Amino acid sequence: MNPQKIKLKNKNQAGKQTKNPRLPQFMRSMLKSIFWFSVGGSLGLFLFVSFVFIYFKQNYNNVVYPGVTVNGVLFGGKSEEEVRRYFDNKNSLFASTKFVFDGTDEDISTTAQELEYGYDSKLLAYQAYSIGRSANLMSNLSLVFQAYIGGVYLQPSYRYSEEKLDKLLKPIIEKQKVEPVDALFTFENGRVTAFQPSSDGKEVDVVLLKKDLEDKRELIVNKKVESIKVDIPIKILHPKISTDQVNNLGIKELLATGTSLFQGSIPNRIHNVTVAANKINGVLVAPNEEFSFTKTLGDVSVFTGFKQAYVIENGKTVLGDGGGVCQVSTTLFRAILSAGFPITERHAHAYRVHYYEEDSPPGIDATIYSPSVDLRFKNTSGHSILIQTAVDQETLRLNIALYGTKDNREVSISTPIITSQSPAPEALYQDDPTLPKGTIKQVDFAAAGANVFFTRTVKKDGKTILSDKFVSNYRPWQAIYLRGTQ
């Protein structure tokens, strides 16, 4: 083929491809007309809408635009003040409604008016008036048009004075507030030197309370009840450190307590009670171990911190080292009874001692006299037991607590029964040449004799594991006075 012809052919094809086709004249004229008509129409529409909007602004100056509805009520043409007044009037209908805040110990009441409870009239009036009055022109045009054509519907807003509510509930909140207690457990040389079981705290759940108060608004504003109860919800506060976290001996909860009063004791006796209580405080009793009070207490003498006070010795009340130690053994005996552990040795006093009947019936006491007279019990709980003592120096009360792990024991202790009584002998006066003439000093105290017993039953998982009887035979005791002859 001739190269010149090929070249000429390609040139002709290229010329055909680059040729710009032209629209007919009438079509171009029509498109121009459509374009300018659209521009004109849009401009006209804009001017019309602007004119309408300006009209609306002028015609509804300082009033709510047409079509704005709040809580189902149309407020178009109403001023902001009129909207506010409308909802204030609504609030007045239930202003006397009484709120009763139900606390655990006391109730606190107020009224809806005092609490400023009801429609938030100021906010609702502002919201209704603000429709179509923002800083955005297009948004305003859209909202005004929407309100006029289809309506704008606002939901009601409510309020109450949180400041007044907090002030009203402050006494209950402060009274119910209990801080949680973190566990403390220090174990040194076989003894717990510092112990504090963990315990939950509590406080009023203010958030839940306020939510409950808000949830009742429909009932109040619509049904207009005379009085409405609002429960005070309590929230449990857990400690950061629980008892389970600080020891692995199974000492996690209170098993039982024993208490006794020793009011009227002489100072030396109070001292001895405190010393003896401290000596058994923090003692651990291992699983299956038999606890001995005299062994744990050790030597009772002036060399170990005790002072002289009245003791029963050889059938007489005399001054001796450690008088008052039996206050501690008696109190521990009561704790052991309540805990349901086997008591392997216990002795009653020779006569009724008034200290042990200040807050208890007769017969629930335990005397010790080292080394022959002891108080013993066996730990059958399967876990260690911690003994904790506390002496209240103001009320002169001794408290002994046993901590460990509960094993579903149920303890039942009968009321002591006095089977027979005998009066105290007449007082005995003895001359004492060491006392000045005319001086009378009481060294022993009268007590009626009595035979007393009580029983205890201990069940575990419905089965009786212990059934025992404790008998006390108290001799009648005469008062003894020393009469000075010097």
C-alpha cells in the first residue's frame, strides 16, 4: 500500500475526531431562557419568603410565632410572659401537694411550692419564644415555615430546687451516713496485736432519690394528688479491704459476745479487770485446741501488773492479788455459751457476787483460781478463733467478742431457774485493834444462798450436737464488819 495514502487516510480520520458539533440555535436559546427563568424564580421566591418572614417578624414582634405548641397547648401570638404565667398557674394547682420523705427513723415533709416543684415555666416560655429567633437566618426561615405549616411541638420541662431539697434532707443524710471500715489484722509472735473486722458502710443514695422524685412528676402534675411518699434509698458502701483479704486463718466474722458490768468496783478491782482483759485480748485459739483461762492469764501477782482487791479465799472474802479477774472469766464464759462451743471446765463462785447479777440473772458466772480452778473450752469450729476484749471505763462494762467462721450452729440457752434460796446470816462484827476506836469497816458482803441451773442446746444443720446443764450452788454469805478498838 502507498504510504502517502495511509498517511492521508489517518489525517482525514483525525480531522473527523476533533470536529466540535454545534447545537441548533433554537435549543441554545431555550436553555438560556430556562436558566434565567430559574434564577429569576429563585430570586423571586427568596424575596417572597424574605418578605413573608419580615412580615412575620413585624407582625409577631415580642410574641411566639404561630404553630408553636408546648405540652399540647398552642401558644402562637402569646408573649413570653404569658407563656410563663400559664405554667405558673398550672403549678399553683398542685402547690399544696405534700411530699413525705420516708426515712428509717423519722419522716421529713414539705410541699411542692416549698420545693419549687413543677413545670419550669421560665424555661418553657423562653424555649417557645426562641423558636425562629436564633442567629442563623436560614434556620429561622425553616423553623417559622415548619411551625406555620405543620407545627413545632415542645415537650414540657420540669424543675425543683435541688438546693432546698439538699437542705431539707441534710439531717437524714448525715444521720444515715456510716463510713465503711477497712479490715486490720496484725499477727505477731502467735498473737493478734491489732484487729479490726471490716464492715460495710451506708449512705443515702441521693442520685436514686432524685430520680424517684422526678419519676413521680407525671402523677403529681396530672392527677394532683394530695400527698405522695418518697422512700429514702440507702446505698451500701463496701470497704476497700475486707477481713477475708487480710488473714487466712478463717477469722472473718463475729461469732458471739459476752458482757458484764462491774459498777461499784474499787479502783484496784477496775485496774485488775483491765489488766486481765488485756492479757487475753488478741489470743488465737487454733482448731480443736482446748483453751485454758489460767494458762493464758499466767501468773497473777503484783509482779505481773495486778493490784490487791477482794477475792474469795478459803471461804472468806479477803484482799488478794488480782481481785476482779473473775469478772473476765465470767464474761468469757458468757461469750463461749453463746458461741456454742463445748465447755470442758467451769466452776461457779462460792456465793452470789452482785457484780455478776448487775445485768444478768444469777448462775451465769465462772470463777478461776490458779492453778486448780480453771475455765476451759474446746474450739470445734474448724477454724481459728480470735478473742477480743474491750473495757468501757465510763460505764464499767466489759465486752468480750469471739471472731472466726460461722458453721450454722444454733444456740438456745434457757433462763436460769432458782430451785431453792436461803437468807444471808446476820452480820458479824469483829474487833480490830489496828483500827481507830469507833471506826467500822465492811470487809465482806451479805448474799442470799441459792441453787440455780440453766441448760443449753446447740444444733447444727438441724442436729443436736451439744446438750448441757450448768448448776451453781451458792452458799449463804454473811456480811462482816471490822470494829476499831484502838
